[in-house]
Amino acid sequence: MLKKTITYLDYNKTERTEDFYFNLTQAELIEMEYTTAVGLSVMIDKLISAIDLPEIIKIMKELILKAYGEKSPDGRRFIKSPELSAAFSQTEAYSKLFMELATNAQAASDFINGILPTPDSQQQAKIKAILEEKGLPGESNI
């Protein structure tokens, strides 16, 4: 599970610092691989072979929203739903995270590896190299 602490201005111009959680379980990975046309391996392959930045950005958005959820108060469950993902996507916190991942190859690679049950350092290096090759800088420009 990846916890991202994001400081942002809400739409009332109030500064907020909140923790947001992202995770894909092994069960979700298997389900994505075998029950949908676009499993995680296909998404990562598309990310690696994407010809242009718009395709990379589209895939990053999909990964963020698939991994987003909220921990139950007792920590036993990680709750996900289309409604929760949509609500998160409507916040400035989402916008800030999205811009970080869309402009920083290392941050994007760290995010992808952070949401996976078992990060693979070779895959992380490969993703980072491809993102940099496609024009995503290694350091954030924001």
C-alpha cells in the first residue's frame, strides 16, 4: 500500500494536508489480468511502449483511479468504488498528484511500484527509463 501525503488548496482556498492511499492487491492483479481486456501487465506494456506523452498520461490516470481507496477505521479493509475514485478525481489533491506523476518519471515509477504488492526494482528502472525517453523529466518541473 502506498500512502501519499498531499498538501493542496481546496476550492474554498483552505490549505489542507491529507493522507491518500493507493493499493492493488495480488487478488486484484490476478482479476485484472484474467477478467478484463486490459490487465495491469497490458497497461504497463502500453506505458512502456507508448509512442507519445498523451498515451502515458491516460494510462497514469487509469492506474491512479484503479488503485485509489480509503482504509476502514479499523484498518481491516481497503474500500474502493467507482464513486470514491470519482470523488477523489474531483479534488485538487488528485490534480496535484496527477501533475507530479505526469511530469516526473521517478515519481511515476515510484508510484507504480508502490501500488504493487511486490515492487520489482528492474521493472521500476525500466519504467523510469522509458518515461524519461518519452519526454517525462526525471525531476519535477512544478
